[in-house]
Amino acid sequence: MAPEPGAPTSMLKSLRRIVQEVVSAPDLPETLAIIVRRVREVMRTEVCSVYIHDPVTDRYVFMATEGLNKALEGRFSLGLGEGLIGYVAKREEPLNLDNAEAHPKFKYIEGSGEEVFKSFLGVPIINHRQVLGVLVVQQREPRRFDEDEEAFLVTMSAQLAGVIAHAGAVGSYRGKPRDPSRRATEFPGVPGSPGIAVGRVVVVSPPSDLRSVPHRPCADPEVEVGLFQDAVQAVREEVLAIREELSGRVRPEELTLFDAYVMLLDDHALSGEVIECIRGGVWAQGALSQVVLRHVRTFEMMEDAYIRERATDLRDLGRRILAQLQAGSRGRLEYPERTVLVGEEIPASILAEVPEARLAGIVSVSGSGNSHAAILARAMGVPTVMGVVDLPFAEIDGAEIVVDGHDGRVLVDPAPELRQQYLEAMEAERADARQMESCIDLPCVMTDGHAVKLLVNTGLNSELMRTLGRGAEGVGLYRTEIPFLMRERFPTEEEQRLIYREQLEAFAPRPVTMRTLDVGGDKALPYFPIKEENPFLGWRGIRVTLDHPEIFLAQVRAMLKASAGLDNLRIMLPMISNTLELDDALALLSRARAELCEEGWTIATPQVGVMVEVPAAVYQAGDLARRVDFLSVGSNDLTQYLLAVDRNNARVAALYHAYHPAVLQALQEVVRAAHDVGRPVSICGELAGDPGAALLLVAMGYDMLSMSATNLARVKATLRRFARADAAQLLAEVMHMDTSRRIRGAVEDCLRRGGIAVRPRG
């Protein structure tokens, strides 16, 4: 019998409830059991089954069913293209049949009981272009499922794909002891910083986030119980204090929220569950997270609106208790000898906490290879993988992990032989780096005598950069926002002056190019949050500081004061998109210098430049260049804006191609426009640190290349092996190509001919 047609709102409600229930499942088997049970109920079909792809055997395994023989779950499988299931997986599109047996691909599974079911609707479950499995509904009546039913199942499959991928990953770890002999679990991501690291996971969890608490055992349950009880009491006192403070300002009925909070805190059943979980071997934060989230999920699935609202109250209380536990555990985190930081996000402040010698690698669930965290990682020379969206990071605290920053993948619990392979690859990379280092202090002169100025990008402390900057002719980009990110308030003018003076002195007499405060987008100050729907097209860079001249003036005054007697300061303005913005910024700069001169400071007028990082600036490059002393291309943002690819979005990171023909054409146009009006032009994006790209940039006419210090030796060694004529020939060749893949291939072939090792891409 066909299911009764439901109103769209009813189907949408059913969809949401199924997804909500599935998200709450503890592992993959329970996830799949919920899916087949709920989909069968909602669609009113007689059978719902799900097949999941096994990457080891490359087959689709019958994993869960409602309506067929459950004894066969996990007992049989079909290959790609085999049977109707394999056919759906191969075609990657739905298959809707009124008589399944009549289809040439039909294959009967002995003992399944499906011979009585004629109607068949199968849809692929696809996540990141990978077919994870097939979701199937069947009925006895020979009929085609209607369009609404097919659309619902397709929608359900699309909604659940990511959940199934994550549940499969979590199921590999949760509640299971480490088994060094088992096959490593591999998770794809996006290359963030090149290199290979083998180390131990330390999970970075954001404050008061119940869903990000890592799963850790506890050595002393009674100590953890005491910590939990102290945290509950602290929150109870906090809630009562808030209630008392508001009691004279609001009506009594509005204070009932706080009474409800106290009742929940005094609920011995709830606290008892947490304590029981702790005594079962889970640390207090993990036990709290498990119990609170379980009850929240139960409340959220209730029909009664009032009870559903209690989920919000419980979640808020859970966060408050967690905040108390986290505050009490600050400073207790230990970093193993080879620490790999893993988390949903890796803030800059965390990088500063890990002893330099112990930080081996970084893995982030969010972000991409050109996010701010990845740029910092490259500056520090730390292998990094970003956008590992399916990684169950909360489950792997303490696990051994391999970070492959070249291919953008991580392996958890690698087998001994695989671990050894990566250790050998690490040693080979070190040997290659030592060979490249041999030319670090030599001039960057190509074989025909053409000299290229190489500079470094900085933002870290000057002692570190004094070492890393060896062999550079100055600083092409000093990211002034990093000192701002490390504080809990805006640094004072004097604090900034001391920081900038340190940088200027470290590199004197070589030039240091300081970019004015560039926040917004992926760089938010904790004490100056910017909440926007589309932050990369919003309030960022020069737009923020022009709207807050008090911040801009304090910063440029500090820069100018710091340069007194050194005269190696260059100032660069970010995110300029029109000449009016530039004129306003230049007027403020002039005003700041005039004020300092009136105060008795003797300060030379610094060179001022514009960062070209939005398409509008490419087409106005000539007008901008006439007003300043130099242009500098920020290739990371320029690529992002030209290709409409958010560099922090792992879902589209594969579309971010710095070798895209349009990007190369824009880069060439900026050089032409700047040179036409007699202005030098540099590039300070990550593209400058790519040895192959450096050849193209030199051929285009870029006067200076600024890069992460860790890339300096390799770029210098590469340029010293080629003549500028070789680079010009390569540029002429690739500018006629229409895909980034072809361009990259041509560049890598050129490098190989010059004797530069090119790592095979995975």
C-alpha cells in the first residue's frame, strides 16, 4: 500500500527529527539502526535497508534492515556494479523500479526474504564525492515510488551522509582500547603546512563547549568526583547570586528560571549519573559532557514544547559547570615530547602555549590551507593538515598520529611498519632541507646574473625570527595583528612601540614592512568580536581601522616612534578596494607624523604601500600606485576573491588553485600597472614561497618575493639553478594554458629538469 502523501511541513518535520535522533547516536551500528527504523516508519514502507561501503574490501556490506532477515546484517556484501545495490553505487544516482526482479542487474540474496518485495527505490549516500553506501526502501506491491517519496529519500540520504561518515569514524575509537596492530584509520583533509610529523594527540577543546570535550580516562576517580562537586557548588552559588541581584529589578515570575536552574543542580539523579560515569573511569569533564548531552537529546525529542525548552536550560547549566571544571584544570595540561595539536579550531594563543621543541604537528577540523592558522603554522615550520571534517577529534586524545602536510591527510594509530615509513620520510626531508640550507647565506642570483630580493613574512617573536630570517633581505610582511591576538585587550601605544622596535632593530638596516591591523574574516580579536554572515566580504582590514581612527592612529604613531633613528620602516595598508579609502588612510598617516614632529620626535617619512588583495585593486592598480611608494600583492586573499572560494571552507578548498589561469593573469596585470608608473611591486602571499611559482613571479617582473622563513632556503636554491630566460620561457608556456592542473604539471616538469626534487602528489 502506498504511503499517504504528507504535507511538506510534515515531511520536513520528520526529516529534522530523524536527523536529530541520528546525530545523538553513540556509534555507527546504532546510527544505521535508527535510520532504517525511522525511514520505514515515515515512508510507511515494508522494508528499509542500508548498505555501507567497506574501503578494505571495496564492497557494499548489508549493515542494517527493518523488514528483511536481520540475521544477515554484516554477513554479505556486493561489489561495485554488482546487483541493484552495486548498480546504484556505480551510477551515483537513484534507481526506482516497480519490479526489481525484472531488472538485468537484479541479484537475489539467499535467505534475505526479499523475494516477495517487488518495488525498489535505492539512493546513493555520498559524502565529499565518495559513495559511502546505499539507502533502500522496498514494498510488496509492484509500483514505482512517486516523486515526493523519491525526493524525500534523496534528501534524507544527503542530510545523513556526513553523519554516517562521522559515526563510522567515531565507532572506530569510542570505548575501545588502543590496538597498535590494527589498520590505521586515514582521514583526508587539506594541506596546511608541508612536512611530516609523527606524534601524540593533544586535543584542543574550546572553552565551555560540551560537544568538544575530549574523551580521557581518569587516574583517580575520587579526585575527579571532588572537582565535579566543587564545580556544581560554584555554579549553584553563581546562579543564586544572579537571582539575588535581579530580585529587586524583575517580577517574581521571571525569577522562576533561576529556581529551575537550582532544582536541576540539586537533582541527585543527574549528579549521580555523572559521578557514576566518573567512577567508571571517565574524567569529570568527559562524564559531565556525556550525561548532559544525553539528557539534552532526550528533551529535544519530546513532543511537549515546555519540556523541549528544558533542553536549553540543561545545556546552559552544563556549560557553566564545564567552565568551572576547565578553569580549575588550567595549567595542568601536559604536552608530550612530540605533541600534535588536534581540534575543531586551533587558535594562535594555543600555539604560543606549547613549548617550541615539543610542537610536532597541527590538525584542524575546520579551515583550509590558506587560513590564518595554516599561515602561522607555515611560518613556524610545523606540518599541518586543515579541514579534516570527518575526524572524531574528541575520541583520539593521546593516540599516535601521522600528519602528512604534503598530501593533506592524517593517520590515527598507524601500524609499526607504516609508522617506520613515515619516520624515514621525515629523515629524508631533513636531509633535503640541510642540503638546501647550504645556500641560505649566498646571494639570490640566477645563473645569468639576475638578482632577486627575497624577504620574509613575520609576526612571531623577534628572537625566533632573527634565526629564521637568516638569508633574507628584510621583512616583506610583518603581521601586526598577532600581538593583538595574544592579548585580552587592545595593546597600548607604548606596548606596540616596544614590540615594533624589537622587530625593526632585529632586521636593521634591512627594511621591515609592517601591515596595519588586519582583523576580520578569519582573524577575530577575542575582545573585539566581529559577527557577520559573510565576514570575508564584510568589515575587515582597512575598513575596520578607518571606522576606528583611534585604533589606527595609535598603531601608526607606535610604528613611527619605533622607527626613530633606524629609518627602516615601511607601512602597508590592507584590504584597500578604492582610492578614497587610500586617501583617507594617507591623511591619517600624515596627521600622525605631524603630531609626533610637534611632540619633538625626529622621524623620517616611511615608504607607504598598498596591499593588492581584492579584484577591484587589480583594475585600479595604476591609480593606487601613483599615490604610494610601492604595491604588494597578497596572493592568498586575491586568489580567494578571484575564484569565489572561502579559503577556510574545507568543502571547497579543492577549488582553491593559486595556479589558476585567472590568478596568473591578475598577477601579471598588477606588475604591468605598477611598473608603468615607475613603482616597485612585491608579493607577500604564500605563492611566493612556492619554488615553482617563484620562477613565474620573477619572469612576470616582481621586484621582491616575501615568504615564510621556512620556505626561504628552498626558493633561493631553486632560483639559483635557473636563468631568468628559463623562467620567461616557462611563463610564456603556461600563460596559454587553461587549467591549473596543466600549469602545475608544466612547472613541476621544469623544476625536475633543473634538478629540483618534486614530491609526488598523493
